[in-house]
Amino acid sequence: MEHVHPHHSDHHHGEPLIRFDHATFRYAHGPALEDITFEIADGEFIGVIGPNGSGKTTLLRAILGLMPPSAGSLQIFDCACQELRCYHRARIGYLPQKELVDPNFPITVEETVMMGRAGVIGLFRRPGMDDREIVRHALEDVGMADFSRRALGTLSGGQQQRIFIARALAQHPQVLLLDEPTTGIDTPTQHTILDMIERLHRDLHLTIVLVSHDINLIAPLTDRIALLKTRLHAIGPAKEVLREEILAPVYGPKAVTTDAGHVLLADHHHP
């Protein structure tokens, strides 16, 4: 594996929050991720790239505590236990791949974001004033404070994406996992969403793990990029990972050209 100097820009990062140590994650039909070793520091912004089916979403599932390793170990926060307890789980916010919202489904923006509080307050306690306040702040954080009473289904794709990010922020997470946050929205909106994610990272001191196939879009935001294809092929600063000789073995030699710091992947389409 190409290992780039691990201490790149660590001066503003804290202790390791997440530690993969020779961790393997298996599905019934075989390994999804094999022998993964790396650490994510408090406050770090990690981009995760790799071909389709390379284990990117599995990495997020693992961090969420949904898949214990079948070999090796994964340590999250200071918790030595394999089982993530409720209060740990609540410290990890998650934006799944873009969901299709039924325009007729009667849920408001405020109710959607309040769902982010469920893991924190428990499903059966009614939200209190402070929960409403937290939801209001989360909507302010994503610039959607004026939309709280609107029906979620009436919003544009980009606006819905902001609401789903607010739902994750309502947990007051320490770590934010984002799975393809720019898929299915138009290019100007993609930039707006990524600018917002960058601002949240800075202002809320979040640790961010962002999975994306939009390599060039995310590269400038990241502290390090992890290149996956069942194994961790490389991890390091974008300029060191996004080189033809590192990408070609993973994406195929015909697929990759790098032009003035931009990566072009010929056959890289997204389903």
C-alpha cells in the first residue's frame, strides 16, 4: 500500500478517533473490505474514493457500528467494546445516499430534522423545547431556517440534501459520515453543498468522512484521501494519492489520465 506521511497537517488535529487495525468486513458472498489499517484523527476531513462496489459504503457501515469486523479490530472513540453503545452511536451523524422523497409524503422539514434527535432522546420521549431549539439551530447551520414548516417533498433535491444534513447535525455529532452527498443534484448546487460541508467542518469542528466519486470536487476539501478497492490501496494528501501510477492499478490503466491536478476517469460512470 502506498503510505503517505501520516502526519500531514496533523498540527490542528487531535487524538485518533477511529482506528482500523487489520480489520476485515465480510458479507455472505465474501469480503467487502480486507485488512484495513488506518486512523482518523479528531477534526480530520477524509475523502474516500474507489470504483463502484469497492467497499466505500461498507467503510461507513463499519464506522456506524453496523458491521463488526470478522478479523482485526475497529476502535471508535475510546470505546474498546465491539458493540457501539447508544450514546456512542449518537455521536456519529450519517447522510445516506440520496433518498427519493415521495412528494406527497406528509412530513415537514422540522419533523424530518427532529428524527435526528430520536437516537439521542430515545424514540418514546416527546421532543422538548430544547430539542426544538437544536432543530432550529441545525436548520440555521444549513441555511434553511425559513423552511421549517414546509413539506419536505415540495423542496428541490439540493434543498432536501441540506435538510438531511441538518437531520444528521441535530444529533450534535462529533463525526459526520457523508455517502455521495453530491449525487443526483445539479452542478451549481453540488458546489453549494460542498462549500456548506466545508464551512460546517470548520465551524463545528467536525470529523468528516466523505465518500464520493466526484474526485476533483472533493479533493480540495480533504486533509487526506483514502483509495479503496476491497483493500486500502493508498491514503494521504490528495496531491500524493491522485497520481496516475496510484490510480491506474485500481481503476484500470485505460481509465485514468491526470491533467494539471485533475483526474479524468474515462469509464467511470455512476449507476
